[in-house]
Amino acid sequence: MKTAIIAGATGLIGKQLLFNLIESEVYDKIIALVRKEIPFHSPKLVQVIIDFDNLPLIADNLKADDVFCCLGTTIRKAGSQEAFKKVDYDYCLNLAKETHKKGSKNFFLVSALGANSKSKIFYNQVKGELEEAISKVGFNSFYIFRPSLLLGNRNEFRLGEKIMQIIMKPISKLMFGSMKKYAAIESQQVAKAMFWLASTNHKKGTQIISNKQMLDL
């Protein structure tokens, strides 16, 4: 039986993953790092109210075998590129560093299709820089999940994303082979892929899980 930490448990992927972890026989304790308590209770679930700007203050709650990072925002919601990078880079990297200090062996990160530190697209550049930074922290296993357009109902409404979901959902059914890399993917499929790979024997080093691999799983 293992302990898991999950950050971003109220997000599109995180809330699906949280249910998978709680229902699993692999984990007997799930620590959810949340800004405010979520209306969900389980004997396995420990909710830790957190200010990600002061992560070391809750260091005693950062002991786990596996760490799942589903944090993420948009530039529009954050308000600026700097505010976006604070969430999608600083918070995620700090979580990796602090949990590694406490003995966590495996880290599972939701990144994005197109993540590349050399990209001219700011969003993809930040995602790529984060992947590279966490790969140097020293985890036994570091799994990077790069989903394409996510399907599912978010807590907040995103008009542009909703339009793309309507367009891409039927088109994605026609994508096969290498084209599945770009197919839209249900948030629960990403969560299940993360959980499945965490529940099996981990491969050492950095493992990049493509959108196609998640769909195939």
C-alpha cells in the first residue's frame, strides 16, 4: 500500500485521477493539496489547504511514494504571461523539489502536446522548460503526459476550448496511426493512463507518454 500526493485535484484531469486513486487498492492514503476544501470525503483522503507560494510551510504533509501534478492555468485566466508561468512552472517545479526532499520516488506530470523549451509559442516553451527542470530533480521515475485537446466539462467556461471540442471530437474519430497524436482526448483517459502507469512497475528515468499512447492504453 502506498501514499499519493495530488495537486490540481479540482481540475479537469485531477478530479478524475482523484477518484481513481481513492478507488484503488494500491493506495491507502491520498493527500490532496487544495486551496480550499473540496466537498468529497473518504477515509483515504487527507485534504491539505495550501498556499503554493509558501510550500515549505506544509513540508510535513509532503511525504509520499508517488506525486501527481495536474496543476495548470491559461494566460487569459492568469492575467499575464508572468502569472501563468508562476502557476505552470514555479508551482509545479517547487512541488517536485519539496516532495523529492521528503523522499518521493516517482513524479507524474500533466504537460501538453507541443511542449518544447525552444518553442516560439510561449505556452509550449514554458511546458518544455518545466519538463527539463523536473527531469533534473532526481526522481527514480519521471512520467510526462502530453495530451492533445482535452474533452470534458471544466468548472469554468472556456469559449475557445468549447468550440474546438465541438470541431475536434468527430474529426478525432477518423484519426489513426501517427495522426492519433493530435486527436482530442477525454480527460478521464489521461487520468486512467496516469493511474495505470503509476500502478505498474515504473521505468527508471524520464518517460514521455504521448497522446497516442494514452489513447492506446
